[in-house]
Amino acid sequence: MSKTKTISLVAGAFVAGALISLNLPAFADKESKAGLPIDELRTFAEVYSAIKQGYVEPVEDKKMITNAISGMLSNLDPHSTYLDADAFKDLQVGTQGEFGGLGIEVGMEDGLVKVVSPIEDTPAYRAGLKAGDLIFKLDDTPVKGLTLAEAVKKMRGKPKTPLKISILRKGETKPIEVTLIREVIKVQSVKSKLVEPGYGWVRITQFQENTTADIARHVAGLYKENGNKLQGLVLDLRNDPGGLLNSAIGVSAAFLPPDVKIVSTDGRTPDAKQEFRARPQDYLRGGKEDPLKVMPVEAKKVAMVVLVNSGSASASEIVAGALQDHKRAVILGTQTFGKGSVQSVLPLPGNTAIKLTTARYYTPDGRSIQAKGIVPDILVEETANGSGGGMRIREADLDRHLINDKEKETPKEVAKPEPKLQQKAPAKTTKDKSSKDESDEDMPPRLEYASKTDYQFQQALNLLKGLQIMQNKAQ
């Protein structure tokens, strides 16, 4: 239960929402007892020897072995991968909430880098990159022919250095070019504000080490600001790619009764079969004091709406699934990413590692999120006319994704129709073309969360007010 697990690699360009164990897995020696495939290894040795002796140019042994390891892992599923020294360091540093890069979650599709989600308040986010964008060139280097790790290295660099990226976007007739300035990215895990008397908004951008403490502090602050009471709370998990599992458990525990089940994992080894509950030993590390003690008692029962979209992955889906199964909150928005597998990190010599998928995780009711995601209770698109969501990418769209073991095939998106709430469509925004260059004109206006023009949020707020009226009548 105390194993350290994380759910996301975010240092510059990696697949979103990876549920990762940083502990040495206990299954390595068990599998070796079954014996090695001698004939297949002999074939491998012959290929290795042929390359070593006859390839047109000399190839270093280290490069050949590294490529072999990388190939074995990358052909399993989208989230199993080889981590070189830089990538392994980024994994360890990224969970602290500070890392270098562009602030972009990506995968690989047809040889191109595919944007899963830009991270809020980063160069990629400010430039208007959207989920589904295909990066085909980095400066003057074509992406075709590069591995994901090689593309990551191209995107990394010293802070304040520029990188020109060329992207293809669905619906656009010509490529879009934009120059990003690399920077040391410090992600603020939790944001909040009192949107109007009695109603609060809390947003989690990424699940980090201090997210449980931060959510408690922000919710307590909202109660204090509003005279120690709230009528409704919006928990915003849109475009949150994931983070630490213990933080997802802590956030869920903040709004659920003690000791209820939050998430479970299941795989081939005993270590992969675990259950996590709303209790301090499952969301704390070491002997730290429980940060949820500062949470107002009323927060356990306040009317809640959770906002999600296709960029909500892994840890976000764990929280949304737990609150949905326990009927603690109404889930509103669009279907989530569908990242429901567990990765274990096995350290290797030379400060490298492999990230290997070892289990799937399940909601309290035993639902598998893998390749399906969380289907919202109420479907609400990003805008009133159903546009603005970009080209949606989900786990089921990735090559070699794991199947959902609870269903024979991934079901199509199903959700309840949007209620007829009294909400006006947001006004169209205009841009001053004289102050924008051509590449800026191709980028969509950036969404300001919890604003008057945030259609999904305004619908959530209207729903909360309706829930409050129903509660008052019941009382």
C-alpha cells in the first residue's frame, strides 16, 4: 500500500497519464525460472552479429542494445517504454511540479508526434496548441523517422531558447508554424476562486506531491472567504493529464466518507493486486500529518459538480470515477481519455530505467477505465454549438492500446443529453488582426477557465444552483 506510484510523464513530450510504480518490481526473478527461449535468443544473437559485422557503418554495442530494449517495450503498448538517463530524471523531477521543456503531453501516431494535451500555463498552452495536433517538424528536423524518445530530446533544451514546431491540425488547409520559448515549467497544482457568493471553483492542473494538502487548503480558504459555508463546489479536472496516485486518493478522500474504496489494481503478479481506500495510510507518505484535517466537515456533503473532458486522464479519471461510483458528485463535460493501466518503473544501470505496463486499475464498482474513460452523467460540449474541443484523442485511438478487459469491445460514447439549463451561449470573441502574425491567426483563442465565456463551467454552475434548490425543498 505504501508503494510510490505516479500517473504521468510531463517533461517535454511523453504520453499522458501513466500510472507508475517507482519501486523495483518483484516479478523479474519469478519469470526467469520458467526458462529462456534459447532458439529465439540464438536468432537475436545472429542478427546482432550480422549488424555488427556487415552494416554499412560501425554501430556501437551500447546503441544496439538500447535500441533492442526500446523496440521490445514500444511494441507492447503505448505506455511501456525505455527511459534514458534524461527521461528517467525528468520522471523523478516532474512529480515535484517543476521541470524543463515546452509543457506538452504527447504520444506517437503514424510516425508523427501527436499532442495529447498542453499543460496549463506553459509555452505550449499559451501558444494555443490543442489535443490532436500532429507535430511533423521540429525546427528544420522532420519528425518522421524519429522515435518518441528522440523527439523528446529535440524538444528539450536550455530555458529561454526557441524551438519552431510545425503542426497539422484537422480542419486546417495548411500547416501551422509556431515558435515556442523553452522554460523551466512550474506547474501550480491547485487553483481556486469564489465565483459568486456561496459557490466555489477548484481546479487541479496536475496531481503532484502536495496536491492533497493544496486541495484542503484551497477548499478551506473558500469556506473562510464565504463566511464558513458554501452552497456548491465545482471541481475542475479538464485537461488534467494525471500525476501521483496517492494524490488522487487524497483528493478523493477529501470529499468521501472515511475508508471507502477509491481504486483497485489487478495484474499477473501479487504486487499488482492492490486496493486503495480513503484512509491516511493510502494517501500519505511516511509519517506526515494528515493534511485533510484542515478540511471543513461540511465539504464532505456540499453539492458538487466535477468537470471533465477528453484531456482528463489517469489520476483525474480515478477521482472522477470514485466520486461518480459513490454518487458523491455529478460528472459533467465530455468523455475522458481512458488511461486505465498501471506502469512499473524498473531502474537499470547507468541511471536508466524501463517503464512496463503491469496492471489495470478499476473504479470502486469494478469498472475498467482502460480504452473507455469516464462517461459523464451529463454530456456538455465545450461550447454551446458543440465546437471548440479540437480533434479529440483518447487512449482507444493509440496504436497497440490495451483492451478493456471488462467489455468485449470499447463502447461508443454514451451520455445523458444536456439538460435545458437557462444559459446563454458565450459571445463570440474577435481578434485584432493587425497585432497578430499569421501563425497566431491560425491558433484558437485560449479558454479562460471559470469565466463568463467558459460554457461548460457556466452549465456546471447552473446545475449546482438547481441542486441547491432541490436540497432546500427536501429539507
